[in-house]
Amino acid sequence: MAKSDENRVPAGLYTAQQRMRRDASVWTLVQGVLAPVQFIIFLISVVLVVRYLLTGEGYGVATWSILIKTAALALIMVTGAIWEKVVFGQYLFAPAFFWEDVFSFAVIALHAAYVWALWTGYMTPVELMFLALAAYTAYVINAVQFILKLRAARLQAAAETSPQSHGLDARQEAPA
């Protein structure tokens, strides 16, 4: 007895039903907007953090930028979990995004450690900025993971719409 489309392991990232849910979900758009916004916040913050480390000036604005970046991260993580629930039926660790989710927790942990260290006064300003840079390094790695998944999804979609995916030879034309 054949497995249903919903229960089979997809050859790519998504089954046909998961892809339909992904494409129909408002959370896909939310993620598509929040990801570049978070990246812009990250770029601005990196400049401010490095400026502080190089000149000793702008600690307050660098700190606020890190806190804003952390808030953006929290927002994209919560909405991403909702997206994953809508598309895959579980809030986190869906097989298609398991390792991205695992690494996302490292990113969150580093950002949370920064907030905790700032709140408690556990670290000096310079130590805090280096912790922020560690969190940002993890964020970049995680962002690359997601970009590679986005690329894989696009390649999957292209392969599924190509003549070869419909059993046609590249030299043949599809019937009219």
C-alpha cells in the first residue's frame, strides 16, 4: 500500500501539500519581510558595535542596536515557529528544517546571554560587545543555512515544473 502524499518523506523540502500550505500562508510573507528587516538591523548594529570597539564612542547606541536586533530575532523566531506549524504540523524541528532550528537555539542563547550579562552587569562594555559579535557570527551562519534552504526550495520547484519532471525528454515538447 502506497504512502499518502502527506505522510511520505518528500524528495525535496516539501511535499505537494506542504508547498501549498507554505504558499497560502500569511506567515510565509511575514518571514519574507522580517528576514531582510532583521538583516538590515544586524548590519547597522555591526557597524555601531565595531565603531564602539574601535573608538570607544557610541556605547549607548550600540547597546540599543543589539537590543533591537535581539527583539527582531525573537519576533522572527516566534513567527517562524508558527510558520513551521502551519506548513509541517509542528512548531519546531520539522525534518526539513531540523538543523536550522537546532542552530537557531544557539543564536538565541547567545543573544539571551548578552541581554542577561547587560542586565546583571556581569560583563564590561567591551566584553558585552564581543559577546554581541559572537551572537552575530552565529546569526550569520544560521542565516546562510536558511538561505541555502530557500535556494533548495527554489531548485525543487524549478525541477518539478521542468519537462523532465513530467516524464518528457528535454528534446520533446509537451503535448498541446
